[in-house]
Amino acid sequence: MAIILDNQFKDTKFGAKKDGRGRIALGPEVEHSMFSVSQNQHGQILLTPVEQVPSHEMWLLKNPEAMESIKRGIEDAKNGRIHDMGSFAQFADLEIDDD
């Protein structure tokens, strides 16, 4: 079910017509390129901008503790709470065991 975040819609295009393949051009005013599509019982259609997340990165969105740790790290970096640990170049050629 789609969530309407506010009701302050503005018309960006009138008379949009779908082509033979069911496509509708949204026009240059629309910034996003991917949407979820919802339709109500009256036939009104709501497009909600979405972003794709690669499967190998989805674990972070599904792991609240890891996400919170990342957010804390970003906040620490913004506030200058960092420690220079030096170069890690010496470890660049080490084999990684993925087991």
C-alpha cells in the first residue's frame, strides 16, 4: 500500500497519453527515473520515486545495528571525532578468507 506523504500535489502535465506499449512520458520536470506505481479504486495513479539497491548491499538496510554503526561513524567524522590509524597498504595483498 502506498503512503501519501502530503496532499500538496501540483500538476506537471495535462493530457498525458500512453503509447502502444503502455508508456507515458513524464517530461523533464520529473527528476527521478524509477517509480513504484499504485492505483486506487477510482483509477487514480500515484507514482512514488524509488531507488534500486544492489543485492550485495541490501544486508545493510536489513541490519539495524550495522546501519546505526554506520550512521554513528558518519556523524563522528562530521564532528571531527576521528583517529588517523596510518596506512593499511601493507594489508592490500593479503588473501581474504570468505568462509
